[in-house]
Amino acid sequence: MRTVALLVAMCLCGGVQAADSDARAAFKLGLMYRNTAHDSAAAVRWLTVAAQRGEPAAMFILSNMLDAGEGTARDEKAARAWLEAAAELEYPEALQQLALSEPDPERAAQLMREAAHALTHRHL
């Protein structure tokens, strides 16, 4: 059943060829592998493609997967780099996650304000 759902979803987002050239399609394919096929290694591959092409949501999810060692070896340094890259693109969840790990209360509060502001301007 999961395989059928994955195939249908791949057709809807343009398939692997589209994902090879389009960041958003690669992101959707990565999500499908992670959430439908439960293939974390394939998810990391496609989320990396999307992140390298500038998709902040992919950067954020990839960061968390790298930090947890989900589908790949754990890599805290790469995880932090992708999280910071997503935050620089004003991805609200990345800003919030950085705020929660920030030891300086003033900087943490600033990051939370930036996250709240970014949420009001989110592009769907």
C-alpha cells in the first residue's frame, strides 16, 4: 500500500526527473520517502538536493535528520550549518530552534521575535 501511495505521489510532483532539476519537487520527493515509504536514506538524498538548491524547509528537516542520525551518520556540524542556513532565509522553525538552543537570553528573545515575524510573512 505504501509503495502505491509513493508512486502516486511521485507522479503528482513530477517524478524523479523533475526532482533532479527543481528544489521544490526534490523537497516533496524527500518528504514522500521519509513519511510514506519510510526510507530515511532516500529522504536524506532528496532533501539534500533540495537544500543545496535553496529550499529552506528542506534545510530545516535535513538539519534535524542529520542531528538525529536519521538515514545517515549523525553529523552535528552539518546539522547546525543547515539549521543556520534555513534561519538566514527566515524559515520560522529554524529561527525558533536556534532561539531554544541560544544561551544568551537577549539573543534568544531576538530570534523568537524574528521567528514570529517570519511566520506572518510565510510563503506557502
